[in-house]
Amino acid sequence: MTETSGRGDRGAEGVNAAPAQRVAARDPADVARAVEDHLACPRCHASVVVRDSRIRCSKSGCGFEGSITGGVPIMRTQLDRSFFDDKHAVMEHGSSEPGVRRCCYAEQAEVIEALIPGKAVVVDVGCGPALPYRRPGSSFLIGVDMSYDSLRANAEVDLPVYASAGDLPLADGLVDAIVSLYAIHHFGGADRRENEARVARGFAEFRRVLKPGASLLVFELSPWWPVWQLQRTTWNLVRKLIPTMDIFFWREGALLELASRSLGSRATVRRMRSHVPA
Ligand SMILES: C[S@@+](CC[C@H](N)C(=O)[O-])C[C@H]1O[C@@H](n2cnc3c(N)ncnc32)[C@H](O)[C@@H]1O
Ligand SMILES: [Zn+2]
């Protein structure tokens, strides 16, 4: 397994525009088939069965039930509103805006485009409403996100899935590659300890679902040290004051250490620094 972490050193973009109305059209029968073929119970990882838009775990006693709503499999017990639901219009266009593209996506897309062709099953964790890279036609691309509206808008993934990185609705050892662009800094919980636990759990899930020898490409933003220190010391208080706040940026060393620990000794973790143009 090769784990590669690339990072820029800029802050996150602003997200304030009106929601987009675009909704990807999907045939319900195709979605149901794709769910049974590619997804698994997020609790016990057994196969799932779809009947009349209801998704059920096949293992007796598990009891997980999801649904297919608006063409999106809901692989959690409930559909929660996400911070990104009314921001996805900006996410959609933001990644192609020239400055943002140059800083956060151009080089990263080249890396992804060079590494995912030939991979049969690819998962984009935190896929958002649009892909900032060209997907190979030969892969089956599953987009996982916690923003239902973003998933509804995303016409580029083969299967948009409402689920969390910490409870992937995928069987063990099924996936050939995972890509995740700028999602990990949104795994924030109630306090810094929970932030760390959620990121560790995400990496442990990546480890569980990846095949031996598979690739994991994580792209994140690493803040300048004084900014990170300020964030670290004030985060728990800020979160108490703003309970919807989910953004916690990781310094590259700390994230690499956490990734290595959670991915286990068989993983090779490599750092790749992107060069932010002046
Ligand atoms: C900054 S956006 C990046 C979107 C896209 N990858 C891009 O770069 O344009 C972060 C995305 O991660 C998603 N996200 C946040 N927490 C998540 C979680 N626990 N599991 C999966 N996705 C999550 C958000 O809903 C959002 O769509
Ligand atoms: Zn189950």
C-alpha cells in the first residue's frame, strides 16, 4: 500500500454563494444495482439489499437501514444538514477559479490523473459537488460525502454516497484507490481530542477498505506554524462558542504521524509538497 500526502500552504477558500440548483439525473434501477454491487453495511460491513428504495443490511441482527433518496444512497441512519449544503455552488466553481486552481488543484489533479488510471474501484472521500481532476472512464468512481446537496449535484461520480469517512459503507479490501481533497480539515468534533479521534478513525477506515498495494492520495493544507499554534490553543473555546464549526487544520508532521499510526506498519507514507506559485 502506498500512502501519499500532498499539501499546499494556503488557507481555505471562502464559501458564501447561493446554492446551485443543478441535480445529476440517475436511473433509480442503476443506482439500486450499484448499491448492491459496490456498497456494504456501514455498521457490520456485510452486503446490503435494496427493495423499493430501502437499503437493508443482509446480516440478521444488524438492523441497519438506509434509503435511496433523490438518487443518493443514504448510508447513515439519518440525513443531517451539512455546512456544505448551501455552499456547494461555490465549491463547484471555486476549484476552477484560476487562483484556487493554481494553488490547490492543478498539480494535485496531475498526480491523481497519473495514478488512478487502471484502478478498478476508486473512492473520493469528501468529493463535494464536482471533481477537480479528470476521472478515467475505466474506473468505477464512488463519491462519499456528508453533504447531500453536493452529492446530488455531482454528475461526475458513478455513485454518490451519503456517508462519513469514519463509517465507510464499503466491504473490507474492496478499493483500489482513495483520493481525498481538502476534506480532512472538516472532520472536526467537539474538541481537539475528538478531532484527532475522527481523523484517526477515517485513516483506519481507509486501511480497512483498501486492497493490499492500493493507493491513498490525501491533499491537505498545512497552516503556517504561528497560525496553527493560535488555532490549537483557541480551538476548544471557539468550538464551544460556534458549535457548527468543523474546521481544524493539521500541521503536516502531525497529520503524517497520525496517518502512519492509523494506517499500520504495512503502509508506506510519503510526503509530497506542492509548490504554491507566487
Ligand atoms: C472543502 S470541501 C472539498 C470538496 C472537494 N473535495 C474539493 O476539493 O473541491 C470538503 C468536503 O468534505 C466533506 N466532508 C466533511 N466531513 C466529512 C466526512 N466525515 N466524511 C466525508 N466527507 C466529509 C464536506 O461535506 C465537503 O464536501
Ligand atoms: Zn450490518
